[in-house]
Amino acid sequence: MSTPHTVVTVLAAAWVGFSAVSIFRHAAWVVQPLSDYGVPRAWWPWLGTAKAAGAVGLAVGLFVPIIGVLAGICLVLYFAGAVITVVRARSYSHIPYPLLYLAPVAASMALGFTA
């Protein structure tokens, strides 16, 4: 395990965890776009739980690598789905937002494979 991998993974886990907490707290800057995209309100707790589990999985992956790999794969799929949701809602100017979460997760995975 390299220092860059550890730093990027901790930052990615914190960033995704922040996103999960934002959904749980119903932060307006998160839930308003979800409403605009047509994501049912009943799904919001599940989406937050998926993000929280992914964040914990990334952190645990520093000690149990297979957990980190699985969490990373699931988070990449989650945020790819978020990009698809934004595109389907024709909110093209919002495409960068899920990519801001996907990028550090992908970087963590890439650094983990090279370590």
C-alpha cells in the first residue's frame, strides 16, 4: 500500500461519505436536483445508504483490499448510473457533479492496482 493510494482513498471515502450525509440531511443542493431528475423520494434513503456503504468499504479496503475493490466497483457503477440519470433528465450542465465523485474513486482503484 503506497502513500498516494492511502491519501486518495481516504479523501475519496470522505468525499463520498459527505455526499451520503448530504442525502440523509436532505440538503437542498442535493435533493432539489434529485427531484428535478425524477428520482423518486422513496429511493433517497437507499441512495444515501449505498453511498455510505461504499465510503466505508473504501476505507476498510485499506486493510482488506478485496473489500475496497468491491466498494470501488460498486461506487463507479453508482456514479455512472448517476451520470446516466442526469443525461436522461437532459440536465447536461449537471454532468460534472457525479463525475466529481466518480473520479477520486476511480483514482483510488487505479492507485490500488499499481501499488
